[in-house]
Amino acid sequence: MSGWKHVSAIITAGGRGVRIGGDVPKQFLELSGKPILEHTLENFQATGLVDEVLLVVPADSVSQVEKDYARFNGWLTRVVAGGKERQDSVGNGLNSLGPSADIVLVHDGVRPFVTHEMLQKSIATAHEHGGAICAIPVSDTLKRADANGVVSETIDRQGLWRMQTPQTFSRGILEEAFEQARADGFYGTDEGMLVERLGRPVKLVTGSEFNIKITRPEDLVLAKRIATFWQDYVRQTK
């Protein structure tokens, strides 16, 4: 239990994984003997910070996922069908939350290496400010290119961050953001963007370079390496 408010997590696993190749959606690909999504669920549950989880998966996978993840029943409260876009999938999850949810955390199912520290800071920050996003400061040099791939300028990276998940919000703020986006026909690249449109503050919480999103074959190779020392790393950071 969180200790401050009822925390619900919407874990999105509704994609088809076309960039990683193959017929198996990326969230169900094997990583160290079990599906990537199972690693994500186990890491969330192990923190003890999330009161319930709602899982969003492809529509034709709902029944199978309910069977495959039955051992999480009671904590994994519902499996719902995803939508055409990520925003639609998160919206389906948001509409399916129970009445107890106060803080809502949205996380990519293919980011299996979430830590207790990231979740704790995200929840506490959202509780205080209304919104929090895990992110990493940009360390590489950034350049803008024209349509022909020719560099047109070098961009000052000061103050620039790479967004990750979890992205965590007061339920009321997140619902308002989705309602406004729906009314405007607007699609954003993440939940933070929808909340920003309301003029609400979104605080950044430092994420981790290990908190990778597995979308390409090379990501899976890296994830397998991270998995070999993950438990030791978790114990050291507690």
C-alpha cells in the first residue's frame, strides 16, 4: 500500500511491436525465461507502492492475458482492450478505473526495469504537485537537419530532457486532460503533453538509463544484459 493515497497503475501493452519484428507482440516476447510484460508486473508488485493495476492489451489478447496472469488477481484488477493509438488505450484504461483511485500512474508495459525509487518519487511528486514524469537529462549533442539530412543548426541541450514512464497524476487532472483532448480532437505523444495543455504544472522526476523501452531488436539484447544483474542492482538501490 502507498501510505498516502490509493494508487492505481495503468500499464499499457496494447501495441503490436512492428518495429521489433516477428509475429509476437513485443510485450509478450521472452526475456530471461518469461514475457517482458511479466517482468514489468513483477517489478511493480515487488515495490508495494501500487494498490492496483489495470492492464491494457490488444483486443484479441484480453482473454488469454486474463488466464496467463491469473496469479496477479486481486492486485491486477482488470484487463481491457487497447485502442487505435496509445492515447486511446490509456483512455480506455482511465475509463475502467475503479472509484478508489486517487493517484493514477501510466507506464509502458515494455519498460520492465522500473525501480522502487522511481515509483516512490513519482507518486510523492504527483501527490504534491498534481503531475510527475520520469525523465533523463539530454547529454548528447543535438542537431536539427533539413529534409535532405543536412545539418541546419546545433540545438542548445540545456534544460532538455528525454521522457520516460511512469507518468503519474492526480486522477482528476488526468481525466480533465483526456476530456479536453477528446473535445479538441487532439492527440499528444504522452500523457504529460495533455496535462500541459491545461496549463497545469508537470514536475520532472529523474528516471534511469536502465528504464529502457524495448521497441527494437537491439533493445531486447540490451534488456537481456540488464536482466542478468537486475536483482543485485535493486537490492543496492533500496
